Amino acid sequence: MSARERILARIRAANAGAPEAPEPSRDYLTAHAPAGDPAALVDLLHENLADYRARVHRTGPAGLPGLVARLLAERGARSVAVPPGLPAHWLAETGAERHPDDRPAGPLDARELDAVDAVVTGCALAVAETGTLVLDGGAGQGRRALTLVPDLHLCVVRVPEQLVASVPLALPRLAPGRPLTWISGPSATSDIELDRVEGVHGPRTLEVVLLGA
């Protein structure tokens, strides 16, 4: 018998005859989020994203191409990385040079990504309670490097269909086998004196568009 088997046998012996554990409370699923109010959830997401120093914008489908073009221009982005599956009309009005990651020559390498000014993506989910965007590498999101190397990340969230109240409600909607990236504001860190520095581990600037809000 291995050490592992001996330990498990002792645990089973110690628990023999013990009463069944009560069903745990699931109140935490919605304890801190407005229930049944999509507009309140959108407002909560907006508030928490802004608290993390992301810039948040709201628009409908008709206004999205113009808003994307304006945000890229305001940040001086002359080139943009484009993940596979990104809706073409999102970039219809921008004059920025596009760099598709699914080009025939193969994905953009690290040096090419470093030379790109921005990346535009969608997301898999957004969590209102924590102000978190979740990307899973699906269509319109691309691989993780696309959202870590360029200095500006512009992310479009379709609300309310991509919005959940809390992390426990998000997890059942995500596939654990996919490359999940959880983003709460622009990349930031601080040194021993607590001086905040942005852009060390990812984009210095995060622009979030709440589409349909």
C-alpha cells in the first residue's frame, strides 16, 4: 500500500459513520449583485471597469464602427491587430492599418505585435461585480499574445447577453479547457514604495465598449 492509499484509508476510517454534510448555501451566487435588472448590471459593470481605470463607452450597433474609429484615432493608433473572426464592420470606418493574425504567412510574431499600436477584440463574458472581462480565445478574441503585447486593447462587450452578475455565475458558462484570460483594467503593478506603473505585463490602456447599452 502506498503512502497515498494509507492516508486515504485513514480519512475514510475517521469519517465512517459520520452524518451527511448539509447542502451548502448558494446565496453567494447573487448576494452582491442586482438580481433581475439588466440595466443595473450594466451600470455596475461600467462603474467597476472605470474604477480599474478602464475607459468605458456605450453605443448601439449602428454607432460602433464610428466609435471604434474615433477611439483608435484619439489614441494615435495607426495600426491594429485583428483576431480571426472579428466582425469586419467593427473596423469599417477606421483608417488604421490592419494586421490580421490569420494571414497566409502565419500569425504575427512577437516583434510584429510589438510594432502594432492596438488590438480590437470581443470577449466571452464580462463580470459586473468585479469589473472583469473574460476572453477564451474564441472568434473575435484571438490568442492571448494579441491582447498582451499591443499597448492599447479595445474590447467590445455585447450586453446584456455577455454580461453576468458574479464570478460563480460566469464559471458554468466557460469551458475550462480553453485559454481563459481574465482582465480587470489595464495592466498595472507597483513597486515596494507602491508607485503604480501601468503597461508592464500587458496593455497600458484598456478601452471598453458596451455594445447595446
